[in-house]
Amino acid sequence: MELIGFPFTATDWSTVPERRMPGEHGEVTSRVREFGGVRVRRVDYSAGYVADHWCRKGHVLYVLAGELVTTLDDGRVVVTGPGCSYQVADGAEAHRSSAPKGASLLIVD
């Protein structure tokens, strides 16, 4: 990842418009900022959320609150709680998110 082409920028996430999208179950609320070629997202999954797709996009993901359950295409299941993160490269293991109890995340991709 190269961080180029934008000045120092502070973000008050409460002022960023939110988008709501349904999952297979539950919904995700996201606030998105773009900086050069980098997308930064503040994401909230409702309790019971299950993604409606498998993702192959790379991310650096940090759990702010709640618990994220990530199922990988090889069958592994990874549980990530507050203060923990995961990293996956573009085109690496496909992954699918769920949040049985809800979760708040910061995602950079």
C-alpha cells in the first residue's frame, strides 16, 4: 500500500454520511473516506449480521467493539475481538464476515 497524494487529514466520523446495506442476515452501516487510492471505512455490523458474499479484497481490519467472526474458504474460522486486527492481501484467502453479537470496525483497503 502506498499512501501518497493527500495532505494530513483528521476525520470526525460522525460527520461522514452513512450508508446502510443489507447482508444475508442483518445489515452493515458504513462511513467511507477515500484518500488517494486508499479507502478508509468505519463499519458497524448489526447483531446477527452475515455477509451476503465471499470477499477476495485485501484489508487491514481493526475491531473497535464487539466480535467479528470470519470464515475462510478453507474452512478456518477466526474470531476477532476488540483491540485485535487481521490483515489479508488482495486475492488471498476468500473470507466471509459475520457478527452474531454485532461489531464496530475500522477497515483500510
